[in-house]
Amino acid sequence: MILLEGERVSLRPLRQEELETVWQARVNDDTAPWMSTPQAYERLKERIANSGEFVNGWLDLAIEADERLVGEIDARQPPRSLPQGVYELGISLFETADRGHGLGTDAIRLMTRYLFEHEEAARVQGSTWVGNTAMRRVFLKLGFTEEGVLRSFMPSTRGRDDYVMYAITEGELE
């Protein structure tokens, strides 16, 4: 079971009793409509049951600050999807009031360092909507390199959004 302590947050396994909180955050997130389908609910239950361990190429963790659940973070290395040693990150802070205080930065830093130090990562990557300037700043602050725009990449309530890909390699980690 993984537990990571940072300056502002802790990353720990999601708890079964947090299922509805995580689900409601996903339903309220209009940027990711595919995450609030009935099939997604069943997958979320399974992912929470496995949280804290890599299962089928996924590691799901809670982001906790001040002893409360503020978001979730995952690392993905699905079989036959990414080359060996390449991991992709996903993060969500549930409440707008929790954003802009360094919680996401701390969580991404902890997960990235964990992947390089314990999972033999050679590259960690993440992408975000081109309009998400806060997340783009987080990646740059942590030493990720902007690699390019993924055009018409992600479905959203706006249509299909362009995303920007960022990555950091083992040798670039601070």
C-alpha cells in the first residue's frame, strides 16, 4: 500500500466510503463527460477497491490535505498501450477553492518522484486542456517540457478539445 507525504498533501489509497464523494466530483466535472457514465461508476468502484496498488496498469490514490479528501491522482501504464517505462498522470482537485494553493503541484511532484524512484519510470507524461493555464504552469514549474498540442483530442461539453502534452524524463528530474 502506498502512502506519500508532501509539503501540502498526502497521497494515500482511496477508501470505499469515499466512493460517492469521488463520484459526485466526477459528475460535477463538465470537462470530462465520459467519467460520469454508468459504466464509469462501476469502473470507479473497482478502482477504489484496488487503490494504493498498481492493478492492470493503474495506480489510483487520494489527495488529502488538512485531513480531508481534496482530490484524486492516478498513474497509468496500461498493458500494450504505452512503451515500458512510460507512465501517464491524471489529477483532479474536486473543489475550485482548493485550486491555486499548491496542492496539485505537490501531488504531481510526489507521484512523479515515486514513479521514477519505485516503478522504474524512464518518462512521466501528462496532458491538459490548452485553456488550463494553471495546470500548464504546474507542469512547467516541476520541470516538465511542453512537447506539443494534441489536436481535437479530448471530448468535452464544448466538443473535442485540444490538449497540450508535457513530459519529464528520469535525467531531468530535479
